[in-house]
Amino acid sequence: MADINDLNEIQVFVVSDIADNNECNPAIHGNTVVWEDGQIGDLNIYGADITDLVNPVEFQIAAFEHDQKGPAIHRTTVVWQDNFFGDWDIYAADIWQRNRPAEAAVSYIEKDQQNPVIWGNIVVWQDNFAGNWDIYAADISDFETLRQTDPNNIIDFAIASNEFSQENPDIDGNVIVWQDNRNNNWDIFGYNLTTRKEFQITNDSHDQTNPAISGSVVVWQDNRDGNSQVYATVLDGPEVAWCSAGMAGDVNGDCKIDFEDFAVMASQWLECFLEPAEACH
């Protein structure tokens, strides 16, 4: 890692350098670094508290049979892809108690789920359950219930799902980005979780891949000049719309009250789940 507070005097520190061991694919949030650690066939997820840059404190997050790899972190939640059961699934761990990480399955269905990313309580990944790569997400805000729930009952939702491939997602705030080949080349697309609207970010006929987002800035790898370069754009307007206040009638949580809210309410009109049932009359 490097401390870049002073760009004229960048300081480099060691996070993990165990001899004859491979530490790969690091990610960071706040003062916690996570990475995959070990040998292919038995990769594990480790972390380190780097509050003291000179003396990082390592801890184990996920060290099960087979491979755990590709970690991402936000606050005290770490996500990764795990092939314990023979295909890639998405798992998460709450590392608030670093000596006792609490694991839970996020996506545990057939085929492969890979490349997870996380922001807040939303986990996003690429999923080939339908036979090609799609982008899916899940809300893990109720983590304790998630740990106790049959993984087959976890409710995830599609962000981008069609006959083409969508890969390499990233998320920041309420905006998700990914690379998409629906136009017969790789373009960068986005999705606003609040407005539930998809939008296209690049439309060049060459390939744009490996997007990342921070705030309203999106960066990606671009080969429009025949070799890979890094491009960026600043999103504005409806693409980055967010909800400034909650409304009692906003049943579906999209920050506006319309017929979609009325349809949800009408579908459950006069239903009652009071216990005992006699209280409903």
C-alpha cells in the first residue's frame, strides 16, 4: 500500500509479505485492507487493520476448503466468490468482530456467480444462471436474518438481464456500472437503483471495459485508439438522481408516488396478518 497524502513524497508500506505465499487482488475501505491469500486450489480471504501503517494487524476472514477469491469491502462487510460447493457462489462476512467473522450466503444458486462488489447494504455480481452473464444484486441489510435463512430463499433482483453479456460490475451509492456487449462491442452501461432506470455511458464502436465508479465519476479501459487507455466521464442529471426525502405513499421506494405504488397497494388490499387472526375483524 501507499500513503499518497503528500504526492511529492509517496510513502510505501507492506501489508502482507509472507514468504512463499501469494497475496493477490487487494481491496480497501477506510483502514481495512482485504485480499485473497494462499495457493490456487486453496485460496482464502484475509484482512488487515492498517490504522498503524507501520504495523498492520492481519486477521482471517474466510479460510474454507477450495477457493475463496475476489474480495470487496465496504465498511465492515466483506464479499467474495466461493467455490466450496463446486461452482462459484457469493458469500459475505461481517468483520465488526475481527476475531469472529460472521459469514452468510448471498447467492447460492446453480451455475456461477462471480466478481462481487458492495456499497452499503447492496451486493452486486455477474451471474450466468441463464446461460450468459447478467448483472444481479441483493440487499443484505438484515444480515442476521440472512445468516439464518435458507440460501435458496434469498431474494436477489436483476439489474441487467438479456441474451447478451453483462460483466465486471461496480457500485457507488445508488449507481451501478458494468461492461455490456449488446451492441456487438463492449460499452459501459449504468443503472440507478433509486429511479430504476438503465442508461448507456459509452457508444464508441471500439471496446470499453473494466469500469469503476466513485461518486459521479466513471472510469474505464478504452481501446478506441488501438491500444488500451483510461477514459472517464462525469454523470449528471437523471443518471445520478437520488431521493432527498421519504414519502409515506411511496410503496415501492422509487421516490415518487404513481400508479405503480397504487398497484402494489391494491394487490394486498384488505389483507391482514395480525396474530391472532381474530384481531383482523
